[in-house]
Amino acid sequence: MGVVGSLPEKVDLAVIGGGVGGYVAAIRAAQLGMSVTLIEKNKLGGNCLNYACIPSKTLIHVADLFYDLQHSQKFGVNVGSAELDAKTMFQWRSDVSEKLEKGVGFLCKANQIEVIKGSAAFSSPSTLQLSDGTSIEFKKAIIATGSEPISFKDFAFGGNILDYKQALSLNKIPSSMLVIGAGYVGVELSMLYAKLGTKVTISARSDVLSHFDADATELVKKRMKELGMNIRTGITQLSRNGDEVSLSDGSSIKPEVIVIAIGLSPYTKDLGLENTAVKLDDQGFIAVNEQLKTAEPNIFAIGDVAGGPLLAHKAMRQGVIAAEVASGMPSIYDSVVPAVVFSEPEIAIVGTLDEAQGLRITKFPLGALGIGIAFAKTNGFVKVAYDKNNVVKGMEIVSHNANVMIAEATLAIEMGATLEDIADTIHAHPTFSEAIEEVTEGALGRGIHFFYGKNTSIDKAD
């Protein structure tokens, strides 16, 4: 993008990394009157807008549309033979990211943010050395460099071994694919390509989506099998012999492409952190306090580089907080962070559902929801966790449109809402969000559309 205007000799705030955390921090700081320089070596919007969140959801939407057209006969819709133009699909994915990247560029310009294309490293706690040979002094700095995919022995990236970014930037639909890793990235990628006609095998050391509870993941695994996917769990070792991959369970596969989706590592290399007091934790993330400050008081870190959960919306919120603290506000980061897996069905969760903490749990099945039946989307449920005072502490939504529904649950927990607060709120009918009202009604012992059993699920304070 180059330099917009002239490079200031000294700025109030320098932001390293123009991803979703970095550009949000830059804009918020500019709103608060700070002079801001944003340094990004690749594309504004970072991985989320250009290689990960947006591209994956764009392709998932197309894959769902294509698959649904092929299986719409039960609704009386007969489209004949649906055909996929992969080139047009991937071009659409690129066009969406390009539009959003340009939008971020416009916002930076409108907020008079200096944008520099390149990399930066600390030469001192108040100076950055830029890759073009120049330097910049700053009063405050925010590190927002994100994370990068990791691989493992014998499966280094290259050739037909892809990271998630490359898997979302192909120019054709592979005939077969091995996805190594069954976290949310691996599950989203594998189900996406299975719907596009790829023969998919997914391999995992533990279980599919092992960080979620079994009643949610079992529904996703059931759907995977319906899509013809081969699920291999308990795989402790993999080895390659030419194009053939052998798994520790004795099976082997010759996939056209291999996608490594085993996790992410924080991007801290070549930042010159040794020239500052910034410290890393035991996992290699930058250690920060509740105000996102590092051990160097004028340097902050946000997003993936500052530790989990490694989610774009967490990075955005942290960007806002760090910018506010840098400007002198007493803000702290103590937000409830929802998580969404765009599987089928979608899984969204916020707060805690840990019964060991003395919480009570009530569950409402989508099979009892009118719109779920009408849309043939009954594969799921809503689960609510609450304490002895009926304060909502967590919610898990396994449903079509869970990505939308989780916002209500997140707001409820942020506000300290009770079961009564939600149950007494009229939810429009017929909608999937009614399931949230229904589950709280059930928890209060007054459920209408699902029979919990006489005098059961009526939880009162001790």
C-alpha cells in the first residue's frame, strides 16, 4: 500500500500488524485523538479477512448452497443436475476478501492513520526499525502480529501438503483430501470439501472437536458420516511413503492433497523483543495483564500473539481495549468470548457449562421447535447452564443459525441475566431463537413445547 502522506518522526501509537486486531486498535486510537502508524507486511485485514475466517465462511456458504440444491427434492424442488464452477467459486472468495481489504484501507485513510507496507522490529522500547531501512519513534506500541499454521515431522508445507490458507485458495476441487487435525479448522474444511464432492478422510489424535461436549460432537460426527467422510480418531502417528500416507491404526490413504490443521503458533519471530522487556509465557505467547500491557509498560499485545482463545472477535475486542488504555482510559479486558464452529450443525458456545462448579443444566431439542421441523433442521439443541440463583453462566447452541443465536447468550452473561430475564422476553415466532426462550422456560419448570417430565427440571435456589 505504501506510505500515506509523510512518515511522522514520532507518533503517539505504532501498531505492528494490520489484521483484525491491529486495524481495530488503530482506528479506535485515532478516534481518541492519537496519531497512529499501522505497519502491515502483507494485506490489511490479515489472515481473517484474506485467508481464514471470511474465505472459509464464503466457501462454506457456497458449498451449503450447492449441496442443498442437490438434495432439495423432499421440498418439491427439482433442479436437475446442479453443476459447480470451481473457478467462479474461488474467484468469488477472492473478490469478497479484496472488497473487505479495500474497505479497511478506506477506514484507515478516513481516520488519518499512517499505513506502511512492510515489517517492523523493536530496536529499543520506543523505536521501531522498518524493513525499508527507516525508523519510527513512538510513545506507545501495540503488537498485533497474530499466529501462523504449524506442521510436523515428514509433513512440512509444500507440494500437495497445504496449510488452511492454501486449502482455501485452490483453483479446483480435489478428488480426495486428508485433513490432519479435527479441531474447528479441520472440521470446517473437511465438511466444506465433502459437500463439494471431495472424498475426505479426517485424522485426529483424540476425538472430533474434543474441546466440546459429546452430545454436540456426536451430532457433527453423524453428519460427517452421512456426507461420506472417513473419520479416523486415536491416530498417534502418521508417516509418508511417496504419495501414500500410513496411519497408526494400520490404514493407509493416497490423497490428492493433505491439509495440516493441527494448530497455530504465535508470530513473535524477528520482532526484536530482546531489545525490550517484553516477556513470553511458557507456550511462547506474549505475556500481558488485564489491560493488555506487556512487561514493557508502553508496549501492548493483542489477539493470537497474546494467547488464547485464538479467535478474531477476541482480537478485535482486545484491540479496542489496548487502544483505550494507550490513550489514558482505565479500560480492562474481562469480556465473555463466544466461540462458533461452522460445522453442520453449527456449534456455538459461551461461558461455562461445568457442572463441577455447582451449575445446573437444562437442554431443549430442536426436534420440538416449529421452524426446525419446517426447515428440516432438527439436528441439534440448546443447552443452558445456571447457578442456584438462576443466573445464566453458559450456553451451548447446536443448531442452524447458531452463529447468530449465540449473541443473545453472550449478552445475557455479560449483563448477569437470569433465566427469568430471557424466558420473560418475547422471542419472534417462528424463529430458531425461540429455542433460547424455550430452554430457559424449561429450566424454570414451565416449558410448553417439550415435556421434561412431571415435577422435573424445576430447579430452585437451595
